[in-house]
Amino acid sequence: MQAYDEYMKGIVVPMRKELTEAGFTELTTPEEVNEHMSTAQGVSLVIINSICGCAAGLARPAVREAVELAERKPDHLVTVFAGQDKEATAQMRQYFEEVPPSSPSIAVVKDGQLAHFIPREEIEGFEMEQVRDAVKQAIEEAAE
């Protein structure tokens, strides 16, 4: 492994833990993505994680709080890490072909179909509470 790759792998550990410690399952390979997307019933909250500041200060805190506050919880919490697990991220994005690639981003999937998508443009520059409320609303609408 190149020194840069090793360095980046270490840097993102707390960024991964922030979601996994909140109950998210990391999907790190295309096979894991396909397995989840082909078998998951109900509502999946999918986070395309990122190393950027808007992921750290907005997206990750917003999804954690949204799940906590939602009256109707998602059935599944999953994440892929853009720029780190490149093949898994590319495979996940195949399930959202109708939207341009964006990281961080948040998808709500119901029975394998995209129900709602929040791109970086609706995260960066917004208050965390606004992002949280948008995620919470998307989860609850999909769970109806």
C-alpha cells in the first residue's frame, strides 16, 4: 500500500466510526452494496460519507440526530465512503443513476427504489438542523 493510501485510511477512521457507532453498517465492496440493495426490504437510509467539512459538521451529525428523532425509524442504516471505498461507492451510485454523483449525500431507499435524495448542494451552506429536519422528513415519508 502506498504511503498516501495508508495515511488516508488512518485519517478516516473517526469519520467512519461516527456513523458505525450510531448503528450504520459500512458497505465497503460492490458485492456488499449489491447484497444490501437486492435484499433489503423497507426503508434504508444510505449515507455517502466524505472526508469534507460539510460531511463532518453537517451530514453525519444530521443523519444521527434525524434517526434519533424520527418517529418512524429506517429499517436499515448503511454507508459507503466516497474517495475511500471507491468501488462500493460507484456501485451504490448505480442505484441512483437519475441523480448526479454527490458527496456527501443522503438517500432514502424504500424496497430498493430511491424515495428521496439529498445532494451536497442541499447540505453544504445549510444549518445542521435544516439538514436534520430534511432527513427526518424523508425517512418518515418513506416509512408511511
